[in-house]
Amino acid sequence: MKGIFSTDVSIAFFLAMLTLATCLSAFWLSASNYSSSYKAALTEKTAVEAADFVLKNCFPEGAAKCSDSLAYSHVLDERAQTASFTLHSNRSVSVKVVGLKAARGNGFCVRRPALLDGEEVFVEACAEELR
Amino acid sequence: MKAIVFSVEAMLSLTIAVSLLGFAALHNAQPTYAPLYEYMVAQDLLEIGLKSGENSAAIAEWAAGSDSADAFLERKYAKVLAGLGNYCLELEAKGKRIETNCGGRGKQSVSATRLFFDGKNFFELKATVYFSG
């Protein structure tokens, strides 16, 4: 009975508990890190895909200039400058055509250079996680 | 004696666990779409060069050796890069090279190429975008 409370055994028990706690925290830390970075990557993917879709699809679904259903990628329809594009996603995503000096929108934003009336502009897509 | 052995074992396990925890905390393996996006940007920069009459004429002149076209393209691309972020662009054709916004060049890069027709001949136009990871 005395052995159970001896210093050596107590230290061993304490160290074993500490090891267990450290392992559990390592697991928890890795899991939460992975979870948050995965969510951020999905938001990033939504923005990248949305900008690409709008850049390469005919107006009004996208912003590209088209003639006879042929889309001229990177050449935007004049009407796209003032239009807003609705894209279905489980994240909030907004896409618009902005000038070279326009400020960035909210959330994670990507910009793709394109031409509007021969001038350089950006197709900007911003995605945010819905709360 | 047994207890001492257990203590040594537990201490060893603790050391390994702490190393694992440190590794997990420091190892920042975040999945990212950034390289894909940068590759798209490199393609876009070539496209806006080719599809604008003014830009493509400047590219043809620059490839033929015009200094004014060189300055024009540098200005043009600097304006576009200013709105994109901290990117450095290297444009190459026929052994000539333009570097734009390459003061603090990032270590990672992506390249894209297009076949360019200047009215007489075809040549390869290559854009390399440098960025920090």
C-alpha cells in the first residue's frame, strides 16, 4: 500500500498524465488548425471559381462579350460594368467589374485582369463564409 | 526500481509528445488555391496583351527592338500589377525581357506562354509571375 504513494510512483503517474494531456492537446490543435484552414481554402476556391466563371461566360450570366454564342474571354461586355452577378454557392459571393484603382470588397477577394473597351479593368470576386 | 524505470519511460514519452506538439503547432500545412490563382493571373496578363490592339502592337514593336514600346509596356503592366497585389512580372520574347514591379521579387513563380503573331512571324511570348508563398 505504501508503494502506491511512493515518490517514484507518483512522479511516474504525474508524467504519464502529462504525456496524455500533451498528446490530446497536440491532436486538438492539429484538428482545429486543419478545420480552419480547410474552411479558408473553400472560401478561396469559391472566389477563384466565381471570377473565372464570370470572365469566361457570356453576359448576362457572366461578363464576357459574345457574338453568336461565342465568348471572347478576357474581353468584357460593355453592360457588365454596371451589372452584378448572382452565383449559387453555400458561401456569400459577389462579383463585379471594377476599375484599376477601385478598393477591394469584403471577404476573400481575387481579381482577374480583363479588357473593357480596350482598357484594362478587373473582374473582382469576393467570397465570405455564411454565418 | 520499477518505479524509476516507469519514470524514465514516462519522461521519454513526454519528450516525444512535446516534440509532436511543437511540430503540430509549427507545421503550417494550409491547403491553398494561391498557386492556381497566380497561374490564372499569368495567363490573364498575356491575354490582355494579346487581345488589346494597342498592347499587341506594342508587344510586336518591343519584340522588334523598340525602346519606346518597352517603356510603354512596363508602364501598362505596372498599372495592372498595382491593382493585383505584390507580384513581379517578367515578360520575355525573342531574347528580350521586361521586368515590372520586381524590387522585392518573391521566391515562388508560375509561367505561361502564348504564340504571338506580329503580322509576319510567329514567336513565343512568355510571362512569369513571381510571388511570395
